[in-house]
Amino acid sequence: MPNRKTAAPIQAGIDLQLQDEVALIRLSRPAKRNALNDSLILALRETFQNLPQGVRAAVIHGEGEHFCAGLDLSELQERDAGQGMQHSRMWHAALDGVERGPVPVVAALHGAVVGGGLELASACHIRVADESTFFALPEGTRGIFVGGGGSVRISKLIGVARMTDMMLTGRVYSASEGERAGLTQYLVPTGGALERALALARQIATNAPLTNYALMHALPRIAEQPADHGYFTEALISGMAQAAPEAKERVRAFLQGKAAKVQKK
């Protein structure tokens, strides 16, 4: 199949390209190290709410030398407590659209993955970092607190103790340290994150859509349920997934020797 590419115009720092069934979403504020402002966050929400028909996986990456250096402090407004809470909830809604949207999302990370950039990366389902990547949560040293869901998502990835350390001390994790801590699942040579992320997304796009949706939406909820509730949820999702026509075709193909067996790589 040809690698068909189509593109949408850049809007509020977002560039959307389609490569067959994969949506390639680029943060396009390189002069600001792709720092996040409200316009970009709202554009992310709009992008994931309106992905073109036929998209089965997505990749998020950053233009220039960095994935995302966090919140654009030059645009930070003074807010009272109520306004600050509502602003945080707006970010929550946007990043929930990444984590709990219609398709699996792979993050291709390089350079700075800092503050809000790490919150965005943690909302993706798979994270690929190259060796230039570094991670930090400097909010504690700047007198602010994470507001884009990081206290939930990042602490689940690396644990509360590690996240507390990062925020209290300003500790910076290298790419290899981030992989060992659980911030990423893949570590590749410098310049190779996007290529690997695209390869993973293309592989994911070949899965049965209902199975992909179940993996995205059921697994995190099962992890938070008591064991007996989790087993019941698993049984429901398992029954639904295997009843799908595409799943039946895939199992039939395997039994007929038409599908590849798992091989050691």
C-alpha cells in the first residue's frame, strides 16, 4: 500500500498530516520550544475531537529541537483560585481527549519534555524517546503546581515518590533514566523517535479497532477496580471483542494457518 500523505493547515500551533490510517500531529511552535498555551491546548482538543474518518492511530511529535518545554509562562495570566481551577479543568478536558479519544496515540519525544510537555506525553498510550530527551517537572521551583493531569498520570507511571522528588528538587531525568523510571517504553538513538513512533502507529493501525479501543479505555479502568470488579469488566470486554466480525476473521485465519505465529525477535 502506498504511503499516502495529506495535510491540513497549521492552526494555533498544530500541524495535522495523514499517512494512510495514521494521523501525524505536530506541535509547531519551535521558536517557543513548543511551549503550551491555551490556544494550542484548545487546538489539541479540537484535533482529537475531529480526527478524519479512517484514522486508526495517531503520533504526536514536536517541531524543532524539542518536543515540548512545558507551559508558556510568558502568557500566564494572573487568576484567582476559582479561575485557576477552571483553567486546569480545561486542560484536563483537552488531555482526556488524547488519552480517552478514539484511537491509540504514540508520542515521539526528543529534547525537552518538561512540565506540561510531560503531562501531554503521559496522556499518550506509548512513548518513544530518543537519546536527546530529558524530563523535568519544574513547577515546584516556580511556585506553581501541575494542572494538566500530571499528578494523576505521571505518578501512575513512575510513582508518587519519584514525582515528588522531581517537583521538590527540580531533578532532571535523562532519556535513559526516564526509560528506567517508566516514563517511556522505547529508547532509540538521537533523531530516531519519530520513525519508531510511526512504525509502531502503523502496526497498531492494523489491529482490530474494537480491540484497540478496549485496550485504551478498559485497561486503565480495570487497573483501578477491585480485583473481582476487574475480572467482571475483563469478561465483559473479552466477550464483546471476540464477538466482533473482524476478530472472528482473524481467529479463523490463524486456525487455517494463514496468520503469522509469534516469533522471537
